[in-house]
Amino acid sequence: LHENARRILLIILLALLPVALLLAWILTRQTGDRSGGRPKPALLFKRRKIVIPVILIVVAAGISLGLRYQHQSRLEHALQVTLPGIRENMLQVNEYDGIQNWKVFEKARELKKVLRDHPEFHQLLHDISVDINISTDPQEAAIYARSYGGPDTTWTFLGESPLEGVALPRGLSQIRLEKPGFETTYDLVYTSYTWPAEFEPRHYRLHRPEEIPESMVFAPGFTGDWFKTGTVPQKTAGDFWVDRYEVSNLQYKSFVDAGGYEDASYWIYPFVEDKDTLTWNDAMARFLDQTGQPGPANWIMGECPEGQEGYPVNGISWFEAAAYARFMNKDLPTVYHWSYLSELLASPELVKHGNFESNTLAPVGSYNNMTRFGTYDLPGNLSEWNFNARENYRAILGGNYREPAYFYNDIYHISPWTRSDRIGFRCMRYINDTLKQELTAPDPDPIRDFSVSKPVSDEVFEVYKSRYTYEKADLNPRVDVRVDSTDWILESVFVDVPYEDLPLQILVYLPKNSDPPYQTVIFWPWIDVLYLDALEDVTMGSELDFLMKSGRAFV
């Protein structure tokens, strides 16, 4: 019981004391001896009159002391065990986490019942949570939140808008806004553990279903900064609509069937290739399917592969994507819009739920990887064409099913003529296009041509080389674990290093179909390894197992 409950119980018992005295007097009142009519001694009456209240007082005091002792024990346990345990758990939570952050937060909320008045608890709550402020138009929308990517689909009710000063765990969370007669709105909330900045108040405009373009979601305007759009130049954009998913084969077929490849009005951008500009007829001659019909490169006779109507369209150039967007009275998103939607600071958590390195394209919406405002499939599945140009190249973002997860937020500029099975697109629609010209302007920075780079001088090279010098010592190698697989043997080897007390772990894959000495491939992993807990968590991907099957060692 809480300390307040102990006090209330004590007050009730004390309030009953006069009643107990009255009952004691009535029960012990001398009315005469039945046998002789003689009254009982007054002392006996007084003793009985006092005994019951005394017992009640003793019981009340005992209960009060017991409850006080229980409360004090719980208080000490909370301060000395539970609270430090939560802080220890907090240290184990990755700042991008979308599941463990909620578990720590829930433990802290339980602790609030005991430590609500203690400064240590308030400091803990400040470290693991952030107070959010949300308003809506119209008001009185119900607002819910839950963990990101967890198996539990239970939503926690936060309150109705306007919402002020409501605690939400740091890390990554999903929120949902509902109001009868309006379309449900979704979004992400991300705040860092290491950068405990205040939450920027948010305002959401709710829309009735008939106001929303088909398969699109509303995104409010923004002014870019490091937290919203990362390293791209800071631009201001107005409100816009954006496709919830990547464009599917079925959707793209409406463009093909409507004669989109025969109508020049949809193809408004110059067909520039290197220093040449192709005619519309010459360009259309390149945009054919496997049977020479107009359409994506992997279609047959103007039809998508059987059973893949719900898959995202691919094998289309940037020009084809832009033409479809114009056909739909839409545009391709700029790198600023796309980066804003991607919640890039939470990328290490988001990419866990994307389709990377699977070697298998998935149907639209197969992955539970929601990004800003209820968009899906930005992380992986297909890389997506963006509008912006850099010289004669166009931007792609998102990574795809055959690439590592670190491709998610990296902008790559490739030939707009590329018709790859790894590239698709989604569309957006400007609500106010007064800023469109600035947002779609080409990137003025030239692409560096490493083929014309000149070697540094010998003196500069020696300086570079000196950065890699180290004290040579005995490595003392030892095999810790040996795993026998079908095509290779994996050895976990530890060696001593001169720059640290802890040994260095090396994973060595030895082929079974050849004899030493082996041709050896040294694997340099991508940036994802910075967020892994152990070397064993580094995955080679199925694209690399051919190295061991070919008789080479892999380190």
C-alpha cells in the first residue's frame, strides 16, 4: 500500500475510537446481577470499558507501523535496487531503439508509484523520456503511442489534443491520431538519448477521407536542418502529399494501357546523354520490354510478370518514372522531401525492418517499416528515383533488396537511362508549388573524377604511411571456436595487439574444396558494424558465400 493509504487507514481507526468507547460502555453497563440483584463492582466495569479501546488502539498502531515498515522497505528497495537497475538497463538500450526503450520506460512508470516525490526518480524520468506537445486541426483528436517494430500491437492512450507535457520514451515510437469523420494519421517520434534536446511541438492537420488523393498521405511543410534532412542543403518546403507505397506494377500498367509511351506531353524533360540530346522517338526506342513493346525492361508483351501485379514496378528509367508522375498529375520527390520522410537519425532501427540483402523483391507493403506520416518501404526493397540532378545524373535513395542497409540514407547519382531491377519510385504532389523551382534545382557540386587524380609526392606519402606504424610483437594466435559447415570451416581466432589489453577477434572461413595455401579475401564491413554488439553479428550475405565455394579463404 502507498504511504497515503497507511495514513487514511490510521485516521479511520482513530475516528472509530469514540464509537468503540460507547460500545464498550453499553456492553459493560451494570444493570444488576440476575440472581441476587446486586450490582457488579465498578472496577470490573472500568476495566472492561477500557480493554476494547486499548485493543483497537494497539491494533491500529500495529497496522500503521507494519504498513510504514512495508512502505519504507519498498522505498529503500526502489532507491537501492530497482532505480539503479533501470539505469543499468538504460545503458544497454541503443539510442535508436524502438522496443527496449519502451520496456525501460514502462519499468520507470511503475516505479513512479513509490518514488514520485524523490529527485532521483525525476532525474531518471528526464533521462529516459521527453515531454511532447501535440496540437491538431480540428482539436480533440485521440492520440495514441506504441513501440516501434515490437510484437505487441497495443497502443497506449496519451490523451486528446491539444496534448501538453505528456511523457514519451526517448528513442523511436509510433503515434496515431484519430477523430471520428477524419482519416487516421500516423507518424514517428524520435528523440535521442545522447542528444537530450527538447521536443519540438507538432501540429497535425486532419483530413476527411474524400479530401485525400488515392493511396497518398499528407505531410506538413518543413525547414531542413541536421535533425530533419541531414547533410543535404537546408531548404524550406511547403505541405505536400506523398505516395504511401512505391508505385506497383498494376498502377504503372494504367500508364502503359493509356498510351503513355505514345503521348509526348508526358515526357517534358530533355533526353540528355553525356553531351548529346536525343529526340523523343530515339528515346522511346530505348524504353521497351523484353518483347520490344513499350514498358518496363522486365515486362513481356506490355504485361508485368504473372502474379507480380502487387510488386513495385522496376526496370524503368528516370525518364519513365517522371512521365508516369506527370500522367498522374504528380512529381517525383526531391532529395529534401525524401530525406524528411526517412527519419534519418533513426535509420539504424528503421533498416532492421527493411528488405536489404535478401536477394528477393517483396510485394508492396510487405514490411512493417513505417516512416514519417505513414509511408512504407523507404528502407530497402527498391532504391527510388528522386527528381534532383547532379550534372547529367539523377539521384536515387533508399537502398534495395540486394544491397547492405547503409545504402538507406546515402544519395547516389546514376545515369537517368538506367533501367535496373533494383530501382523503382514513388510520387508526390505539391500543395503549394511556389518553392518547387528551388527544391528541384540541380546540385551545383561537380562529381569528382578520380581517373584524373594525381598521386601525392613521396614526402606526403610518408606522412600518410606513418599513421599506420605500430609496435610489432608476438600475436599469440589461438582458436577459440571451430564450426564445421557444409562448404567451409569457420574458426574464431583471437590474437594479442600492442595497442590494447583486450585481444582482437578474427573470423576465418576456410574452404573445404581446396588445399592450403589459400587465396584469401579480406572483408571490410560497412558502417552498420558500429551498431553491433559482437563480431558474430556481422553477416556476409548470400552474395559472398561463392568465395568459399570457389576455394578461397574469407577473413
